[in-house]
Amino acid sequence: MRIADREQREGGRLRLTLVPEHLDDLWHLSHVVEPGDTVAGDTTRRIQRDDEQLRDTGGEREHIWAAIRVEDVEFAKFANRLRIGGEIVGCSREDQLGHHHTLNVEEHDEISVEKRWKPDQLQRVEEAEEAADQPEVAIATVEEGQAYVHTVEAYGTEERASITGPTGKGEYARPREELFAELTDVLRRLDADAIVLAGPGFTKQDALSYVEDEAPELAEMVTTVDTSSVGDRGVHEVLKRGAVEEVQQRTRIAAESKLVDELMDRIAEGAKVAYGPEAVATAADYGAIEHLLVLDEALREERRGEGDWPIDVDAIIEEAEQKGGEVTVFSGEFDPGQQLRNLGGIAALLRYRIE
């Protein structure tokens, strides 16, 4: 995500001009754009012509700029777009004001979102912006005598290292372990969240064995993938198979799972934990929240006035953050989020036990 501009508006509203640079960014936007917001951008619209000399063909599509008051939001992940529908409240063609329109937002489309931003929503957008500047997934492709390391960026992949030199037998050959050691050093310096180790044959498995012995902290992040090539072609094979998306998803699930496991352990022990709306609200009043866990779908329902929690969830989030607590919004699509749903959709790891 790229934040192109910030503009403070009247009534405490903030207008952010945003450019989603990855499919993940569209998913993030689907969780922060909500009914009542004003979203604007370039779009196309079928417009009826009034020229009596022309036969009515049902209208022609024209490029326009439109601002809509949001009524519904849909993340169409299989179409790689975010659909935002609502009434046109501003437009480059005044005759379209008041009509309903749907903005189809795709990667690299610039839109502006004007609203009263809640702290966790701003945090989500800012974290998405930070993620675009940091390599999260590294792809290492290796075969006898050569290894390459690429990082996955929002704009594609970038080669970070090329390590070559014959291994095996011969006057100029060097031990395979030297190749593996250089590869391991490069991966250490990248500080990636996940590593895809790919290549043909058994060399990648031998490289993994070396990493397991010499850098076990890296080995825990490695997923192996069979490819027929190394370098750019090998990376293309990895991307084509969807391996990067899988490890990114697993990385998020792993972080959420760790929090839920700690939550369940504390519940079993009856120590430093609160779950359910009322208990969490009480913990917030005491300033005891160390880490707040909230289910995304429950959060959306509450903000739309469709939920039944007898609490102000946004006030709790703000209270927790002001007193140094962390906030994680869980996805209801995965098992950790489903476990949190069974506990009322909201819970907290506490600094101290509350009777």
C-alpha cells in the first residue's frame, strides 16, 4: 500500500489518497472502508446520450471521476478487485449526481478515502504501507554450483544475490558447503519472514540440511518447492504455483495461532486473561490489557450497528493502545479466528489478573 497524500478535513475527518500495490492491499481496504465513508477515484460509467440524432443504444461508457458515499463493500479475490458501491455525491459530470455507482478498484488504482479513521484502521493502512517497503518473503533457488536469492516486493521480484562457482570434483571446484554457507549468510542479512527454497533435484534438500545445522532459526521459516530451473525462471515457477501466497498466509496464521495458543493456555490456568465483551471492557477500565484480540467480522458488525455487544469496541481499542497495549485483528477465515469466535469474538492477554 502506498499513502500518496493525507488531508485533514472538517469535523475530524481525514482524507487519505491510497494506491493498493498488491492483492493483499485490496483485502486490507475491504476491512477499513465501511458504509458512510466517501471514496473517490477515476472510473467508467455507462451514460445515456440525449442526442436526438442518434439511436439509443443503451448508453456508452465514459471515463469520469466520481466520489461515492459508501453503502456496500465486496472483496472479489478471484477477480482481483475491490467493489465499492454507493450513491454518487461528487462527479466530473453533474448529471450523474445522486445515481448509484460501483467503483471497481484494482491494484495500482489511486483512490481517496475520507472518513473518521479509527486507530486500528489507520494502523492497518500504515502497516500495509510499511510492508510494501520491506521484503517479507525470500525465494532462494539452488542447484549444483549456483544459488540465487530474490525477494518478493509489491511490484514484483528483485534479485538480491547471485552466487556461482563450480562444486564437486575438479581443480577449480570448491566444497558444496561454501556455497551453502554464502547462501545462508545472504538469507540471514535479509531478515525475511518466510523463505521458499526451490530448485531441481536433491541439492535444495542438502542446502536445507546445512541450514538446519548452522542456522536453525532460519530453517523454521523454510518451505521447499520443486522447480526445473533456478534464477529468474525458477522464481517464475515458484510464483506460478502460488507458493509465495501460501507461505504468506501461513506466516499470518502462525502469528495468530501463537496468540490463540497463549490465550487458551491462560484460560486453562485461570490467569491473566479476559474473554467476551464484558470481561474485556472491565480489563480495559483497569488498564490491564497487554494484547487485545478482536475478530474482524465481529468488529465490522459492531461498527455497522449490526452487532449485539453491550460495549464500545472502538473505545476499548483506543484505551488499550493509549496504555501501551497491542491490538491484533484476526481473520475469521482461518482456524485461530474461528477459535476466537467461539470465545465471543474478543479477548485480551492481561498484564495482571483481575478478580
